[in-house]
Amino acid sequence: MAFKYAVALTGSIATGKSSVVNILSGYGFLFIDADKIAHQILDEQQAAIARMFGEELIMHNGVDRKGLGAIVFGNPAKRKALEALLHPLIYNEIERQAFIQDTFQEPYIIDIPLFFEGGRYPIEKSLVVYATKEQQLKRLMQRDGYNKEEALKRIESQIDINEKKKRATYMIDNTGDLEQLQYECEQVREAILGDFK
């Protein structure tokens, strides 16, 4: 059965999931990266993207993700159409990789940014990386160069981080410095390993 040993890693945009992935990878956890799979599938679906959203989104090295993002974040109907195209394909690939991971009978982590929003993965345990909305906003503007309005639009397109925190099996508080983050990751590592004994 797929997902038996899986823990879904989620949070909200710019809460620091990448830093957590780096630390937990160092502890030996294996990861399935939904974003990486999504990018790969998006590029494989160039013809469909061109038909649905315009030829100008196809670059020599794949789909112009920033351009596509600008279209779908401002238009719920177009966003739904994109999700209807991509999500079943992404799910199938994640499930395929999960079947392989489950054969080792060890906990592993699937990085699914929109785990709660999508509601499509039958994974019992979830790990939420938490930061305040103010921190998200600041990080997003610094990291991706969005203005405040663009950054807020992306943050608000997801379930509020405080709601995700309530739903989580495990939580990593990323409101402090790197030392605190490492401590939080160690605690969660122990909890996950204990739960899957």
C-alpha cells in the first residue's frame, strides 16, 4: 500500500520548508519532492499549456512558470483548469515513488506544499513548518522580488498557516534562528521515529 510510512511535509509559502528539508535529509530521511515532480510534469505538458494559456509561455528551456503563475493567481477558473491538467499526473508519479519507499518499511517524507488545500493524498501524518504571516511576507518579498500585493496574493491563496498548525501531527516552529530550527527538527525526528517503531 502506498503512503503507509509517509509523512506529508507542508507549511505555507516562505515558511522555510527548504531549510527543514536540508536538515532532515542530513538525519537520513528520504524525501519525495512534489514541487520537483510538478515542474517536470509541467514541462512535459508544454503542448497542453500552450493550447490552454498561450504559446508565449513556452520558452526554449520549458514553461515560463512566473508568467503562468501571474495568469493563474489572478484567475480562479484558469487556476482550476491548470490543476485539473497537472494534479492527476503529479499524484500518479508521487504514488509510484511512494510504493517504492514503502517497501523499505521506514518513515519517509513527501514534501507537498498544498497538502491540506488539495486533500487528495491519503497520508495520515503531517508535518507543518510554521512562521508568522509577517515573516512569510518579508521572506517572500526578499526571496522572490514580489511587491507586497503580489506576495499577499500568494500567501492568501493557501489555507492560513495557523489553521495548518492546528491540523498538523508534528510542527516545526521556524520563527527563530537556525539553531532553534535545528533543535525543532531534532525533536520532530525523534517523534517521527518513535511513532513508526
